Amino acid sequence: MTEKERVRKPKSQVEVCGYPLSIFFIVVNEFCERFSYYGMRAVLVLYFRYFLKWDDDTATSIYHTFVALCYLTPILGAIIADSWLGKFKTIIYLSIVYTIGQGVMAVSAVHDITDSDRDGSPNNLTLHIALSMVGLLLIALGTGGIKPCVAAFGGDQFEDHQEKQRSTFFSIFYLSINAGSLLSTLITPILRGQECGIHSKQKCYALAFGVPAALMVVALIVFIVGSGMYTKTAPEGNIMLKVCRCIGFALKNRWRHRSSQYSNRNHWMDWAEDKYDKRLIAQIKMVLKVLFLYIPLPMFWALFDQQGSRWTLQATTMDGTFGGIVIQPDQMQTVNPILILVMVPVVDGIVYPLVKKCHLNFTPLRRMTVGMLLAASAFVVAAVVQIQIDKTLPNFPPSDKTQMKVINLANSTVNVTVLPEALNWVAPDFQATDYKEFTTDKVKQVAVIYGNYEKTVQLPFKSGARQTFLVTNTTEIHLEDSLIDDINKKPEEGNNAIRFVNAMQQDVNISAGNANFGVIIPFTQSNYSLLPQGNTTFTIRGQSIKCVTSRILGFGSSYTIVLKRMCNTDEGKIPEDGLVYIEDIKPNTVHMAWQIPQYFLMTSGEVVFSVTGLEFSYSQAPSNMKSVLQAGWLFTVAVGNIIVLIVAEAGQLPDQTKWAEYILFAALLVAVSIAFAIMAYFYTYVDPSEIEAEFDKEEEKRGEFQMNKTPIAEMTSDDYKQTLFDDAMEQASL
């Protein structure tokens, strides 16, 4: 194939300020695609957790399986582009697959796909899960497949004399990636927080996935519109396949001659010399040296990518109020791209020059070691934060025990004793006790004493549950019917579980926003209703009277509110002593701002590790094998995510010991960092261009030598013998 056939140039190359106009379409495409990917990924783990109702470990495992696939498929995309379709067609076809996947994800998040499910029945939930998995597989194939093509396709648009513009393009390209990531992780959590649904109102994950799907459509259209302006390179054959074949031949040849007397060679790759040229073998040796250093790297990515899973789930148990702004748990991921934009120029322009002035030999591999240690320290900080969070979480009873508290609705102090364990609760009038725990099967009777009244009753306790005993001094209510079930888990998504107990002699009807607690008869309770964080107004209607009261709710709390008195006038406010707020579950009190130090350390590690690692790989790779090392680098990200899902499935730690998992990951990364530092110590830096230049000189000499040889037809017998001898000596020397 000639150079002209290999490269298809547009009929007229339009330039703006020295740049091909075609790169505008590529940059906009990349911005929209990254917005689509990171926007969908930002809310993904919460979609698993709260929409599909998976537990933390399952949500984390599926999330990291998806991310791993996204970093495995670039190898497939590179093979397709280089061997068959070329970059342009590969981007088009896989972007279509990508767009379909985003659309399927949006449909999967529509709450009422069928009329059969209004409450998350298994049949309908199975449909949601099936659509989600299909959508994620298509997205992984699409985003991973185009990943190795778009940047390289952008570089193809420049002529040889536009080296400066090409360098600037890659900076703009990287900026578009971060801009798309930053905006999407800000916007899609807001969209998720809206309420939508056909039959019932739910968090709007369909909208949070739908907008990224729309952006992917825009990305595809923009890229296609610029088609006539692109310089398109035909497929040349995939270097990765060639490298794999050469390595495979060397291993097979070495095994075939394992017992041969000629089995001693300087390097096992030298066994490929029977079929492949020495230049290729030398290049593969350089690549293998770097790939060997990649072995410990997945552990860094195992920690890094948990920002979107474990750290986001951690944020759901924290207080997200920043002044008048409420930050959603998934929005905390924006801290990373913000810090990246700030820290990259600071590290390159200030930190590294200062280190150099201190005459410290801060080599690339040493920088990467420091980056790994910074990531490990981020997880130590995350563990400390988790310990503080755990102190605020409720301690629910095990399966063989019951927790009970007493709410006294009588006019005098009540004394309640569980027999025969002799546990005792003392509650003043219209007050509540703390929870006490006892073995369910051992409890036979409960003795209740207030004033001159004394009664012993048998209550229907439930194992593994929290219950409240309502004590009244009215004969209309039987004590046996006064044991009520409490919420047995912390409210999710930052909501607050609220119920009312009517301690008056009249029926009341209570509502708050979209929640309706219904009619509550005297000395009974309503069901729980979930209310969002913020200022909540309760409207209470009694006999010909309407009262209002307000309460600021935090994140994740549960209250039983006892109504003692109504207001005296229409549209009046209930007096302060008219309501008693009993805290069943504490709100989230650890602020999300405490996650910023761990994000800072992790981002610092990323800047030192990732940027340096890419630079190191590029500098140590032969000119025609930089894509091989890029594929190897992406593969380490995939393996890192596989490590997370293995640990998440194998660990299965209780909620109160999640901090131990953070410490485990930190310890593993420290151990890996030490191994990497030892490997780096023995690594010898090379200049691939110099090695390749040596081979160029060898080939040039051999070419001149062949030109100076006497043609065989004109040789004498002695000349021919001498030529054979010289060729043999030359081969021996090589």
C-alpha cells in the first residue's frame, strides 16, 4: 500500500489560526463522550444501591466489574481499528453501540416499566436488572473500544510542520476530558435528586442516565458532521498482534529446544531470531522490561477507583450541608477533577523544581512509588473517617435478641420491668427511654407500674427487631396491643423516617409536603414516612382546627413525634410543649468536608503516579510500540478493579467494621509499593531512539556492503568461497 493509499486527505483542509478545523469536531466529541461516561458512572453505584436494592458489597462488585470491562475493551478497539476498520470507522460504529447502551440504561431506570410493579416486585426488578446489564456491556464495549482511537485520530489531522499545534491539541484534548468529567459529576447527581415516575414518584435515575445518553447522541452527530474534513488513515496491521506472535514463537521455540545443546542464549526472546528480525526482538525486550514493572501497579488503581464506589457510599452516611448548599454524595467525586486542574500545574511548576533545587534525584519510578504511598495514606484517612461515622450509626440487634424502648403517654412516671431478666425502664410522663437489649426467648412477662396501677402482660416481641412499648393510662387501650415495630435500618439516600403518635383524645390528620400520615386515632401511631433533608412543615388537622409546625431535618435520622396538644386558633402554631420529638436513629453528624483530606491525598497520588507513569512509559517505549505500553497501562486499571470486586465479595465485613477494609487496602498498597521500589531500584533506564539508531546503522552498513559486493555471476570460485565465509562471519558477529 502506497503512502497516498494509506492516508486519505480531505479535498480542502480548512485551517483556523494554523489548526485544522477538523479538530474542533474531535474535541467537542470527546467532551460530550466524557460527559456521558462520567455522568453515568457518577450515579451508577447509588443506582445499584437504591434503585436495584443491592447491598453495598454487590453494588461495589458490579460497579468495579463494569469499570474493569471499560479498560479491557480498549485492546479490542485497537485491534479492530489497526487491523480492519481504521480509526474513523471504528469510532463511528462503536459510538453507535455506546449510544444504544446509554439509551438502554436510561430505559432501565424508568421506575414503572410495566404496570405489574408499583412496589419493586421481583419480576419487574429482574427486567430492570437485565436491561441494566445489557446497557453496561454495550457502554463498556463502546467507551473502551473508542478510547485508543480518538486521541490518535486527532493527532492524524496534523501535518509534519504542525508539531507545535499537535502538542497544543493534546493539551486541549486533555482539558476537554476533565471539563466533561467535572460538569457531568456536578450535574447528573442533581438530575438524580429530582422526583419522577409514571405511577409513583422516585429518584429520577432515568433522567440522570438520559442526559448522558443525549450527550452521546450529540457526540456521535458532531463527529459525523466533520467527516468530510478528516484525514483518514487506513489500517496498517496491529503491532500488538505482531508482538504477541513474536513472544509466542519465542516461548514455543525455547520449549522445543529445552534439552538441546544449543539452548543457552542471552535472553529467552532471542529464540524468536529464527523467524523475526533482531530489531523487533530488541524492541520487545524494552517493552517487556516496562511491562514487568507494571505488575504491582493494579493495586494503585484498586484504591483509586473506589472513589466512585466505597467513598460515594461512605458519603451517603455523612452530612452534606455546606452553608446554604446541599452536596449530594455522588457530587463529592467532583473534588478529584477540581484538584487535578489545580495540582497538575502546581506540581509541575513548583514542587518538582523545588525538589530539583534540593539536589534530590526524584526519578520517575521514585515519583510513582511516592504516589502509591500517598494513595495508601488516603485510605488510612478514609478509615479514620469511617470510624467516626460508625460511632453515629445505630447498633441494631442480632437475630436472637430484641431492642425495646418505652414511650410514656401517661400523666405520671411509668416503671416497666422485663421478667425474668429484671431489665428496668423508668420514663417520666410524655418522655421516652433509651433502647435496651435482651434475649427474646428468655422474656416471659413485662410488669408495668404507674401510680396505683400495676399490671403484668405478655408482649409479642420479635427477634432481631427494634420495638417501642407505648404506655397509656386509659382503659380503652390494651397494653398487649401497645407494642409497635420501629424502623430496623438507617433511612437511605439521606431521607428521614418520621412517624407520629397521637397522645390526645381526638382523631388527627397529619401531612407534610407530599407525605400524608393519614388519620391517627387516640393513643396509636402512624406508619413511617420518608422526608427529605431541610426545613419541613407539618400540617395537623383536628376537630375544626388546623395547626402547623416546622422542623429542620438532617440526613438519615428517624423520629417518633408525640402529639400532646393542638394550637388554640385556626392556622396557628402548635406550642413548643405540644410536640415531643423522640430520636430513634441519629442523623448523620460527620460532615462530608472530612472526605476532602482523603480526596486531596488520593489526587496528589494520582498526579505523581499516573501522569509520571504515562510519561515514563512513553519515554521507555520504542517508537512503534507506544500503543502496546498504552494497552498494558490500561490493563493494569482493569486488573485493579478486578481486585476490588474479589475483596468485596470475599470480605463481606459487617457494617460496623467497614473501616477495616480501608486499612486492608492501604496495607496491601504499602506492601506493593515496597516491592515496586525494589524492582525500580534494579531497573536501568534506556533511550529507545539510541538503540533503534544502532540498528539503523547496522542496516545501513549491511546495505552498503551488499552494494559493494561483486555479483555472483562475475565471481571466481575463490571469490565465491570468500563471500560465503564473510557472510557467515557477519552473521556470527550479529
